[in-house]
Amino acid sequence: MAKTPKTKTAPPIDETLRAALRATDETDYALGKRAGVSPGMIARFVSGERDLRLATAARLAGALGLALVPTDAPPGAPSRPAKRKAAGK
């Protein structure tokens, strides 16, 4: 039986985002104001008391100069999301 090659996977989004939040010199208040997220939510997320919705994680990542990008996809998934048609067109 052939061995399945091990693939390198990216760390989970929450771990990466927590590390980036801990590494910044910016206060939770200043970052929250730029990202449109409450400072208390940021503090509770960093401490592990709560999780974030994906949209909130994306706003925080953007405020930190990061981007959420897929590193792998299920077989048969398109490599790029399909463009959505505007309503009424």
C-alpha cells in the first residue's frame, strides 16, 4: 500500500489572527475603530474567551494589513470564486 504524502497545512485562521493581534503595537481601541469592531470583542478574542465570525476576522485582518486567502480547496472546487451578476442584469 502506497503512503499518502504529507502536505503542509497552514495554521488555523484563529491562531494566525491572534498572533498578529498580539504582535501589533496598536491598542485594541485604535484597531477596533479602524476595523469597525469593538475593543472588548478584540480583547475577548485574543484571550480565547470568544470566537469571531469570518466577516469580523476579515475586517480585523484587513486593518492589520493581512488578507484571508484559501490555501486549499476541496477537489473540483473552482480556483476562483465565480463572479456574481448584479441584480436585474
